[in-house]
Amino acid sequence: MKTRFLFPQIFKTIGWFLFVPSIVMIIYFFIIKDYELPFLDVKVFSVFNSLPSQNYQWFSIIQNNITDEILSIFIIVGAMFIAFSKAKNEDEFIAKIRLESLLLATYFNISLFILSIIFLYGAGVLVFFMFNSFTFLLFFLIRFYFMLYRLKKESK
């Protein structure tokens, strides 16, 4: 089966090197409450800024620590590389498992989104939306690799 839109298999290794350290660091930083790497304090372009100390600003240059932005990008790109890289034996059955995993991850993510709209308010919504940017790929990875694990276990 020809898969036109999957990354080459080497991207999976790159994805693991980006994903695992970044997810560990962001969880660690979240647990110890807003830790930031001091050398990442830089001036950045902001389309919209609503920091309390600077009122509302559109299209401005602000001082910001970009630790969480870099880690978030590494998590998303790493998970995308892992999720959408070719398997060693990419066949129709693996493509079917991939498609079903995408569908279930979509259903689960939308369900969480609806529940957050109903039950979360204030700053809790913002925290959830931040984590929700990762959940789709995480649910897909968990389901896809669990099904591949079951397939290998059943074939032995």
C-alpha cells in the first residue's frame, strides 16, 4: 500500500527525542509551579497581549520567557512525527488501525472539549485549553500503539 502523506520512518526516532524530554520537563515545570529557564527571557512579537501589567496591546513587542512555548512546540512536533511516521511494515491493516485511532481520538477530544465548556470556568478553561492542544495526538498515540501491541501479541 502506498502511503503518500506519512513521514519517513526516521522521523519517528526524531519525534521520540523531541517528545519524551519535553513532556518530562513540562510536567516537572508544571509541578514546581511556573518554573522558567532564565536564559529564555527574550523580546517577542505579540499579536495580542493581555498581561495585567501591560493592559491590552495589539501587535507589539513584549518581554517574555519562551520556555513553555518551546516545550509545547517540541511536544506537538514530536508527537506528530511519532504518530504520522510510517511503520516498518505499513500495510492496509495498520492503515485501518491508524484511521480508527484517529477517529476515536477525535471523538474523545471533542467530548473532553464539550465537557470543559459545560463544567470549567475562569482560569480553569485556559489551563484545560493549553493541555487540550496535546490531547488529540496523545490519545491517538495511546490507542494506535495499544492496538499494534495487541496485534503483535495475538500473532505470537
